[in-house]
Amino acid sequence: MNKVIKKLKKIMINKQTNLSISVDFTKTRDILDLVDKVGDSICMLKTHVDIIEDFSDDFIKKLKEKSYEKKFLIFEDRKFADIGNTVSLQFSKGIYKISNWADIINAHSIIGEGIIDGLKKVNKNSALILLAQMTPEGNLFTKDYMKKTIEMAKKYPDFVCGFIGSSDKPDIQKEMKSLIKDKFFIFTPGISLESKGDHLGQTYNTPKKAVENGSDIIIVGRGIYNSKDPRKEAEKYRLEAWNSYKNKLI
Ligand code: S5P
């Protein structure tokens, strides 16, 4: 089993959570404040560093410290999608130097195995999630694409830790789960207890539904960080997701 998954499982069991926050704020202060509120409820924090307006190495230092203190992993949602050589540079160089700090990254499999090789050569400590599905309405992902993505991942069991799934096409996510069993995790965004969509194509399902359809980790953004009381809301999501999931974790 992938070593990052082992780490994640340990955190999930200790903290009784399969909730990941997606913190899509553009100011570092807002991100760090949110972590203080929801850190105890999450096993993973998902970032989009390229939307941050005041990014600095000091921010990463503080975020890493909080991740050690509160015990969660950091997933940089960069969605790499280029040739192996380019992604290896995007992963390790530039302003963000993602390979220095991200426990988990993700990439599009449409490029072929070269993208996995390019990322793997940079850093053997991070783990990779491949996008096997996506949540927006009208996307071009198919069942066949999902299956081919899984075949590709199976060649890299030490590096690939799982797949992005979507509860919006539950039959595909369920089939994905049956193909990967407990060898990989399914990470599912598009989760909300209240909203059904965002008028820009996003689709939502509840934590319970996502887990019933095979999800291991639910990823929640606006449903938590835009709520009046993110600490309370995160606990609500954590409880629903964990109660649906706890008996499945082996
Ligand atoms: O298919 C996807 C894949 C991802 S990683 N659909 C998604 O929504 N995401 C990400 O999950 C997206 O980039 C965003 O950061 C988060 C969902 O945010 P929310 O506010 O809609 O919960």
C-alpha cells in the first residue's frame, strides 16, 4: 500500500475523520484562520496556491507547522496536465516549489504515463491522485477513461494513492471502487449538505451519498468555509461522512 495512504489512514482513525477541507481563499491570513477553526475535524487540507495573492515561504512554513500540530496532510490541487519534463519543473520550481511541501498532488491521466514519470522523478515523498472523474456538468470524462486511468495507476502503486471521483455519476464511482478495492482511495469533491450547484457547472451531493457511492475522503469547500460558523459546520460534515464510512475502513 502507498505510504501516504498509510499515513492518512492512521490520521483518519485517530481523529475519526474522512473530511478534507478545500480552502479556496486568496489571502494567507484567511487560510491560516480557517485552519485554526477546522484543523481538529479534518484529515487533509486541499490548497490552490496559485490563487493566493500574498503567497510567501513563511506562509508555507506556518501551514506546515499547523499540519504537524493538528495532524493533517496537505494536498495541492494543481491538476498538472503537461508533458513529463514540464510538469517536473512546475512541481519543483517557480515561486511555489510545491514538491517541497505538498504531501499529495494531482494530475490528469489524459497525457499518458509520462506525466506520472515526470512528477515521480522529482519527489518520492509525495503521493499522486489521478483525475478519473470530475464534478462539473457536461464534462468529457467517461467510464472507459476512468478504467484506463485505473490501469495506468496500477503500474505505480508506490506513487499513486488514489483518484478524484464524482458522486454525480454514482454508477461510475461505484464501479471505480469495485475495480480498486482497498488498494487506492477515492477522493470526492462536489460535496454540500445544502447546495445543489453553483451556476458555474459545479454539482453537489451529500457526504452520506458520496460515501455510499464508494468515496473514502470527502472534499468540502464553500459548504464549510462560507458558512457562518466553519468550526461547527466542519463537525457536521465530519460526523455525517465518518458515520457512513467508519465500518468500511479496514
Ligand atoms: O472534479 C473536481 C475536482 C476538484 S479537485 N471538482 C472540484 O470541485 N474539485 C475542487 O474541489 C475544486 O477545484 C474546488 O477547489 C473544490 C470544490 O469546492 P466547493 O466550494 O465547490 O466545495
